[in-house]
Amino acid sequence: MSDSPRLALPYIVASQAQKEITHNDALNDLDSLAQISVINLSTATPPGSPAEGDSYIIAASPTGAWSGQAGKIASYYSGWRIKTPREGFLAWVQDLDALYVFDGADWTEFSSGGGGGSTSFAAGTVSAPGWPVTGDTDTGLFAPAANTLSLAAGGVEAARFNTAGSGVNYITLTPSAASAAVVLGNGGSDTNIPITLTPKGTGAITLSNAATAASTLGVTGNFAVNTNKFNVTASSGNTTVAGTLGVTGAATFSNLNATGVVHNDTSGLLSTSLIVNADITNATIDLTSKVTGTLPAGNGGTANAFTAFSGPASSVKTFTLPNASDTLACLGQAQTWTAAQSFNSSDFLLKGSTSGTITLNAAAVAGSNTLTLPAATDTLVGKATTDTLTNKTLTAPAISTISNTGTLTLPTSTDTLIGRATTDTLTNKTLTSPSISGGTHTALTSLGIRSSGSGAFDLTVANSENLSAGRTLTLTLNDAARTLSMGGNLTTAAAFTTSGANALTLTTTGSTNVTLPTSGTLATTQYGGPIFPTSSYPADTAGRLFPNFYAGGGGNTASRDEGMGVKASLDADATWELRFPMPPAIPSGTLKLMVLGLANASSNSAKFTVKDATCAAGASPSAASLTSETQSTVTWSSGDADKYKQTKVSLTATPAANDMLVVAVTFNTSGWTLAAVSTWIAYVIWE
């Protein structure tokens, strides 16, 4: 069936049956493509409950029924109809309140010259602006580059405006009323916005008044000139700076009157004869070559913002500086002396922390001597004072008197004294009644602990094993006093661990060995579990279940168990009914059905579902309402032939003492892949 070439509307062909379907499809397509109006162009997944006639421009990476149809028009008419747009299609996007046009590759917002739209035009050139003035083709606006707009006047570029993508400030030009000044300013989101006039190359910025020969430049505030030179020639009138004039470089002022400063740009000298009633403040003066003559300090003290000189008004004082570059030392400041200083005898005084002074004097010597102080915070030892020496080495000392109230006996051999607070190694020492509060010890061959009884005997802790490395025996008492009572030897081949905060007592009536299984729960005495069924009935008449005596391969070493047999490749569900009498006292723990399966198989699975309920003693078990448990799966793998496959199923039933537990095990054919005859054993436990 062919379609129309522009809108792809289906044609009705000759001898076509159900022509109304094709006709209605064409009407629906025409309904969606004429005056196109879509809900949005951002949806990529078909809405779940669209209304008849809802249309969308399918977004990128669509899914579902729209998969692979990005950019196409989807309209709902008892189902989604997808139409491919042609270049020039216009569509109104409802959520954006905007008109979009298809350019042959993508949908873009349509711009127009009216009706709330915007006007767009070509970039153009200076001789042919993209937006020319009517009747003047070389005057108008053009865009010489991205983010740049220029004004052309008569084929000449008169102004250019450009900005960075992150620009937030702009220039404003405000016309004036009569007798007022035109204002060149700026605006934007910044609080303080400077204006920079930048000439090209070495060009100059000239401020002039074309109406008169003499111009007036008035600056209010801070006027900073930070590059090249600043030249002011006041041939007539006054040049006034109200504020601070900062110049980096050379500045020349000519024809000063009243107040001013002249800086000679040729020699670089600041001459006092050229300072007219002016104060020099916040200035750096090169004293090596830029100042000649004498630089006096005013009597009584004058100062700038940083340095003040004060002296008597009645006489002139002379301060002689060294013939070298250096730093002046101040009385009230911390100073670092990098060269040797000489003081006359009795001229070096040290004040005490509260009062008094200490004078450092040197005895009369023929040459120069050196007194070296230790590199540490310490106290000097006086010749006639009482001092305590710490960590000192005395070489061949002569000690005339030692003051001591006791007797200190030194050994007669060459040895080392043991300090009370030092780390020492004792060899062949006997300690009588020592009190050892801490520390560590190694290489002991035995450790004796004296009995608390009347006999003077020791409990010796010794190691008779030949260790290959240092080992640690760790005793954890769990923060409580413990007692270890042993009536014989204790030998373990591996860790012995109990869990649960309960006491454990193992009672034997004679010498015996007990072998425990590697896993599982030990059966307790009567009524502690497990409990085997008193009734085991195959509720099946087709031979799928049968009492079976399982004998595995391998002769006398094979497993041999009696249980309920299940045919190979089970073809229908079969139920095994079991009855378990409950004990007069229900044990603690969770009631579980233990199911054991045997089969001569090394692959495939068996599935069964357990239902359970209880009935009171004397009631009919058949009247019990059974609760179904989660289906269990038993899988045989390589090496599992003739081995028990164990499954525990937690039961919902909560029997009381002496109740009857009713259990139905249904072997499920769905998912049953075991191809061998299997034998099953079941009993209940609490754990």
C-alpha cells in the first residue's frame, strides 16, 4: 500500500477491503500533522494513559514503542502513530509556549520579527551589514566575530562591542539635558565597577575641549596613574586634584603656582627649591642618589604615617651610621645581632625578673677567650653556689665531701651502677621479696608461683616444646574472676569453642570416647528430639510413591536405609502424609522438619513442598487445616551419589504438649529433573 509523498498519508487502493480503515488512518495522520501542536519535546518514554489526539516530539534515546524514533512526531489514536517530519515543519510546543521548526536534522526554536518573537539576521560585513539601515546599505549593525557586535557607518566600522561569556558588567551612555554633561558610566552585578581606557600600542588617551583652546580636567577622588608617564602642563588656568594622585613611573608638573611639587624627570632629583608649600607624605625616597644636601628632622618632632624623629629644640645632635648597609637597632624591639659586639667592663647589665641586675665582667686576659654555652634551656652552675647536676660526665673529678645520711656500698669489681629510674639489664641477680608493679620479661625457662597454703611449694609454669618462633598464650577472662579446676590432662587438637551464655556440663560414668559429627544438632534424651513419625502413608494410587529399602552401590559399605521411595522422573505431584506425636513438654527452639534424601545420582534436582498443622489429642488429624511452607529444592552434584542430602524446613505449626503434628510432603513434578529412584526419611527437631 503506497503513501502520499509529502505527509505520507496512506492511499486507498483499488479493490481494497475495509477501505474505512485506510481512510480513517489518513484522517488521523492529517489531524496530527495539520496545525501541529505537541505537549512537549522532552518525553522519551510513551505515557501510560494518553488521551486521544495527544502528540509529542519524541526526545533523544527513546524507549518502548518509541524506541529508535527520536525527533519524530508521535500521536495517539487508539495506538501510537509515528510520523517523520519534513524540513520546514512548524510545531507549537505547549509546555514552552514556543514555536519550533524542523531544519531537516533537529527541531529548533523559530524566530520571527513580531508576535513576541525575536529578529535574527546574518552576520554581514562592514561594507554590507547584516542589519542595514533602509536606503543606506553600508550603514547598520554587523557581527565580525562570535559574541561581538559592530556599528558600520558609511562602510567604516565606527564602534565595536564584545564581551566574554561570563561578563556581568556593562557600559552605559546617558544623554544630557540642556546645559548638562553627557554621562559615560557603567552598570552590572558588581558593587564597585572600574572603567579602563586602553589605547593601542604606545598611543595616548587625550581629554580635550574642542570648543576652547584651554581645557579643564577636574578629578575628584583618587587618581592613580600606574604605567608610563603622567604629564600635566598648566599653560593657563589651574590643574586641581582633590584627593590622592598616585603615579608609578615619572611625573612632570610645569608652571606650578601656589602649591605644588616638581619632579625632574631628566636627573631624577627632588629639589627643595621646587617644593612649593607642599607636604610629602606616603613617599619612598631613594637616599643613595635622589637626595642631595642635608635631610633635617624638625625640632620638637615631625612625623609621617610611619616614622617620627624627635630631639631637643635647643641643640643639634649628630648620629653616625656605619659605613655599610645594615638595620638600625631599637631599644624596645627584639633584635638579632649577626656580628660580634664589644662591651666595656661593667657595661653589660642583665635585669632580674623582678628586681636587681647582674653584671657580666671579664677578667683581665692577655688574648681572647671563648665561653661556650650548652644548646639547651638550662641554668649555669656557679663556683660558690649550691647546684644539682643532671646527666653530667665528670672526667677525673676531685670530690672532697659527699653529704649522705646512709651508706652506699659500691662493688669492688668494674661494673655499672643501676639507676632507680633508668632502663637496665640485670645478670645473675637474686631479688628477695621484690615488688614488681609492671614491665615485661623474656627468655625465662620457668616461672614459679608460690602456693597460698602452709607448704612452701611452687606451681611451676614451664614450656617443654621446641618452638620455632615466639608464641603467645592469651587468657581472656571477660572482665570477671575465673577458676580453672583440673583433675587430669587436657589435650585438644584444635580450638574448643562453646556458644551461648549457658553453663555446659559433660558427665561420664566411666572411661569412654565420644565421637561427634562434623555438623548438625545432637539428639537429646526423651522428648528432646528428634521425633520420628508414627504414621507414614503414601497418598498416591499410581505407584509414584512406595515404601522402599534403599541399598546403594558399593557392597557392604553402601548406605542402606528404609524410607518412602519416589519413582524416577516424577510425572505428577505425589503427597506423603506423616503424623508426629508431640511430647508432654515442648522443647525450646524452632520446630523444623528434617528431610533426608538418598539417590544414586550426580546431577539434577528434586522439589517438594511441606504443609503442616496440629490437632489436639483426641481430635481428628484429617480435620486439621494445613499451612503451606516455602518450596524446597534438593540438588545432586558430582560426588553426591549414595549420600544423604539434608534439608531443614521451618514449620509454622506451634503444637502444644501431647498434640499431634500433621505434615504433608508433596513431591512436585514441576522442576523435578531427578532421573533416579530416590528414598526419603523425615523427622522433626527443635533447634
